[in-house]
Amino acid sequence: MAKIRHVTRRILIVDDSASFRSTASVLLAARGFELLESVPDGEAALAAVAGDCPDGILLDINLPGQDGFAVAAAIAATYPAVRIVLTSSDTEDVSGAVLKTCGASAFVPKTELATVDLEALFNGAAPHS
């Protein structure tokens, strides 16, 4: 008998680029995820999570206002079961320690989103090194 595991399905995308949000939406849908909502900044992300908590969040680090690390920490403090995957074009300062501090489960560079196993990332795989 196969072991049944929880599968993350409803995803919130947070990125200030409308083009990236659109591309990520298509990518996630192609992988079987449901787009809960797509928002441009941390304030909208916090409101969206409070309105209807997603299973996972694809969260850009570089946002107007609060950065992705601060938004992740705020969400993780209130909704610890939500899987937060950080993403960015800038990959210089993202370490496992930083992920642990902000409550994110993983980091993946934007350039790798099309090839990475998003299912594994949203279900708690080890952070990108």
C-alpha cells in the first residue's frame, strides 16, 4: 500500500514584477498547483494570507517596502505550517541560516524555477545551498 503524503496545492505568489507573477503562475499551473492569488508586495501578501491561508508561498526577496525576509518571518510567526519558498534574481546573501531565521523552507533562484522540483520545495525539502 502506497504511503499517502500531504501535497501542497494552493500557492500565493508575491513579486513586484507583474511579468514574473504571470510566468510563475503558468509554471505552477503546469506543475499541478493552484494559484490562490498573485500580489505585488509584502503588505498585500500579509492581507492575502490573513484572508485565505495558502498551502505555500513563492516569495520574492526584493520587494518594495518590507523585504521578503521580513514578510516571510511575519507569515511564519502566525502561520507556521505554510511552506515559504523564497526566490530572487540576486542570490548573493541567501544561506541556510538566513532561511531558518525568517521561517522559509527553501530558496531557489528565479533562473532555476523552471527546472527545480517545486513539489519537493513546497513540501519541505532542504534549502538551496
